[in-house]
Amino acid sequence: MRSFRLVSAALLLTALFTAEAAAQTLSPTRPPAVPLVAHDPYFSIWSMADHLNDEGTKHWTGKPNTLTAAIRVDGKSWQIMGRDNGTAALPQTNVEVLPTRTIYKFAGAGIQLELTFLTPALPDDLDILSRPVTYIDWKVSATDAATHQVELYLDANADLTVNTSDEQVSWGRYMLDGQPVLRMGSREQPVLAKRGDDLRIDWGYLYLLADRVEGVTSAAVSHQAARAAFNNGGKLPESDDLTEHIAPTTRRMPAMVLAFSIDVGKVGTQAISRSLMLAYDDQYSIEYFQRREQPWWRRNGAEANDLLRSARADHDSLLARSIAFDEELMADMRRVGGEKYARLAVLAYRQTLAAHKLVADTDGTAMFFPKENFSNGCIATVDVIYPSSPFTMLFSPALLKAQLQPVMEYAAMSRWKWPFAPHDLGTYPQANGQVYGGGELTETNQMPVEESGNMLIMVAALAKIEGNAAFAEKYWPQLTRWAEYLKDKGLDPENQLSTDDFAGHLAHNSNLSIKAILALGSYGILADMTGHKTEAALYRRTAQDFAQKWAGLAAEGDHYRLAFDQENTWSQKYNLVWDKLLGLNLFSPDIVKKEIAFYETKENKYGLPLDNRKDYTKLDWLVWTATLADNPADFERLLAPAYQWTNETPTRVPLTDWYDTVTGKQQGFQARSVVGGLFIKMLSDPVVWKKYSRRVHP
């Protein structure tokens, strides 16, 4: 036993040294876009430039969501975040994106500054995860032998509270435990009134406050007045703008800001730290079959003052927990997938969460709704939940269940009359029934095999994680109905859409057939776990028979076809990954070996195309396909072009999952939750999967 432990320790040290060496040989990552404040589809602010002070910050849609920051050193102001043509930019020396933190470093004027955007997105603690609060932490110190007088500045623009710049806003000042809090929101407050894709929030309230009162001045004034006062004296105007409602006909609304300045005094080589908090209370987040649902953190009666008070008190403990989580997860990702994988997957972490909203139903049930960003704006889309599900499968089965339950409840309603699973529940933020393909009343442009297969595979994965099928038992009639449908229609799918609907309809889709076969095997697992032994044996045999038939139908010499009836075609068989992850073992391992070898002959500069029809690929599916490889070198070889793409793509938006593998340009989609699928590689390590998925914060 002792010798085994020594060998294990040696292997671990070797892995750590290898990961460290890889990190040192790679150039710093240049993300396509950098997450600053990433909570949900509305409260989502990004920097889409190389440097934080190159241009203004933006909502994930690309519209202005403006945060501005500056530092005043010995009487001279320097731009830190955003652009101000009258102020020089303090040179940025580094940016690092971690799971819960984005850290910028600047140096110049005799000081160095570390600016951290901390969003404690801890997936095992839903109460903390659901708090819509980001901490903006400043750490400043001198780089020479002198001391320097330093003041800090941050403002949040009114464009964070409206959909378009012609909407009127109002603001106010409040006191919380003796400290000032500034608040802003739209005047009209049309709660949950609009639905669609390219929208920003225009209800609820934005809050800005400081960690403590020392050295603080604050104002709700025009951007010009706030910056002029800070540049001239390091403080803000003594009076707020008393015109409560600003009409666009009398003043340009986006110029209005909530601003804080902090005089930190003389700064030497000993670093001084201060913190500001930016929060957004939407009060009501989702409409679910005509019920207005509150955000999860409000479910027990909490109000905005409770949110802000708790956030301020918890800063230090949450920072410590976030640092520990970041270090642990980055180390595990490096060990499982290598340095390039870790750097790529971390860019997906907060983006995945920020494309969702966690709410409480009237009975306290957690529901986790994704928005189909820059696709069609659908809510709770099943073939968006499916590609993102490795994230929730890894980090939080409670969140996976919260994604699946609204869909299952809808499918159990009498209004859903089809023998297959639904595509969506509506258009965000209104989940009142399917809208895709003409809605729930027509079979046209549905995705019957796709969505039924998705649901069965995900429910089986949930049962595997939890060690029981209690969730499946609750919805057994629906699951059985879908399994029966796939038994009849799944082996050789008719002409229909799959999740890759942008590629159009396709009959005899071999990858879609794989999904159906694995879904039948998944149903067999569920049947066995729920005591339906006869059905378990039947569906296991059916899945095995279908898998053997598939190999004959799809065979094309050294690879397997895109469609059974199309010669000289090929495609990524990304759905095959569940055969290994769920332990189904329905397909011959030789199929995967043959496909992996073939894929390596088809790669372009920025990755493997989705299939033979076009040069574009899907980032999530590419990582699923790479995860099929048993050889780590094959995984890294397939992944490396995608990592290169993140550093070189000319399209500066939050990760797109659909891009051209030759030019690197975005084809469509951005900021979608499907990039949670990048964490599928972590599921290939059973020890890592078990460690994270069974971690529940007390």
C-alpha cells in the first residue's frame, strides 16, 4: 500500500509540474470578450476589447451598458474602465479570467492597481449564486519609494436600467445602516411586459454602494458633472441632480449616472484595498404560465435592503470561498484536459450561468430558466438545456433538476398533446407555452427525435448522479411515451430538424439516430432503477439491436456518414459521448477510434467543421467530439485549434458557439448557455464528477 501511495504522489506531482510548465509556455489568453458583471440575461456587462480602457462596456447584446472607472494619482486622473477622450489611460498590464473573478492589472504614475470583478458564482450554494451582486474590488500600492495621494472613481450609467435610450429614468438616495446607497430605475417599470431576444431590462432597480463610509462621496448627477468634479478635486458634487425624472427631450438620458469616489489617502508600498458593490433587484424575474416568479434570493421574503446588507457583510468570506473554488477548479481542469482546455473552459463558466435565471415557484421549487441568446430568444429550450447540461451535471444536480422540471411539468399538461417532448416554453422572460415551429398546436418544424432523446438522456444522467430515479418516477408516463416514440421513429429519423437547425432539415441523420439509440438505453437504465424490469430488458435489447444496425447503415469505409443515404459524407458524432459517460456501452469502441482518426484529416485552422457541408463548427459539439477520444493526445489535438480561435477571432463578443473554422468569424449566436457543454470533459473523470456533483453547501 505504501509503494502505491508513493507512486500516486509522484504521478500527481508530475501532473502538477507538467500543467505549470504548459501554463508558462503559453502566451496570456486574449478572450473574445471579458465578463465583468455576469448574473442573468439582463444583468450582464462585458468588456469587448483588449484593454478595459479601450472602449465602453457593453451588455452581452453589444448595446451600451456603461460602467466607467478612473483613478486620481497626485492630482492627475487616469482612465481605468471605459473611454474618456480628455483623460489618459493608465496602462493595463494583464487580464485574467477565473471562474468567479476577472482580475485586471494596471501600472503607471508610480502606482500599480489590481481591479477585480468578483461574482461569487458558487454552484453548490444557490442562495449565494442567486444574489445579483458583483463586487468591484480595488487594490492599489506604490511601485516606487514615494507615497502617492490616491482617489478612486466609479460610475454606473442609466443605460443599465432601460432597454432603449429614449426611456425615462428616476433615481434616489437612501441610507443603509448609516451609509449612502444610490438607486436608479426606469420611470415606467413595465415588469415582465416585453419578450424577445435583443432586449435589455427596463424594470427593477440598480444599486451602487461602498464597503464603508470612510473617504466616500457619492452623487446621482450627469456623467459630465461627476467626472469634472472628480478630476478637479477627487470628490463628487455635493448635490444630486434634483430633476427626478429625466425626459429625453430635455436631456440625453444615458449621461445620467450613479457615482462614487473614494479618497484612500496616501498610498505606499503597502497595498490599500477598497470595494464597491453593484446590484440589480428585478423584483420579478420570470412569468411561468401567467404566474410572476420572484428571484430565488427573494423566496423567503428578503427585500433589497436585506440583499445589500448581507452582501456587504459577506464580502470577505465570499472572496475567500471564491478564491479557493477558482484554484481548485482550474487545477482540476488542467489535470483532466490540459492547460488549453482549462483556459478555454473557464471562459464558459460565468457565461453559462449568466444565460439563466434562478427563480422560486409559488411552492418554493427551484426553477432554472435559460434564454436562447441571439438565436430566437426562446426560454427553457430543451436543445439548449441539453448541450449546457454537462455544467449542471458536474456542479449542481439541483440546478439540473431545476432546468428539467419546468419542461416536465409542461409536458404533463393536457395542452401538450404530442407523443414527443416539447422544444421550448415560450419567449424569454415569458414561459407560457411553446412558440418554436408554430407553437404547441402544430407538428410542423418540431424536433421530435431531438428533444425526446435529449430529455431521456438528461433524466438518466440525473438518476446516475443522485443514485436514484425519484425524479423519473414522478414523470414516468411522459418518459415512457417518449421512449415508445423513439422505439418507433428513432433508428432511421424522418426528414426533420435537429438541434443544428441552422443547417436545415435532414432525413436519415446518423448523429440524430445515435441520440435516439442512447436515449432508449437511458430509458432502460431508468426502468431498471424504478423496478420496471421487463421494460428495462426490452429497451436494453432494442438499443443494442439498433446500435448494430446503425453501424451497417452509416458505414463509409474509414468513417461513418452524415446521413444513411448520402455517400461520401461525414459529420461529428458528438452524441456518442453519452455511451461512455453513462456506461451504456451500446456501440463498438472501434466506431469511435475510426471516427477520431478520420476527424484529424478534416481539421481546419480553427477546428473541425460540424460536417462536410460547411466550414463552420459548433464549439460545444467540438469539445464533445474531442472527449470521445480515449487518448489524451487526441483530445488535445482536436481542442487546440479552438483554443487558438478564442485568441485570434476577429469577432469580439461573449463566446459564440457557432463560428467559421477557416476565418474564425462568428456565424451567429453569442453569449449562449450551451458553452456549458465545454465541461463535458470533466465528466469523463468519474472521481472529478463525483467530487463536484455531490458537494452541497450546508
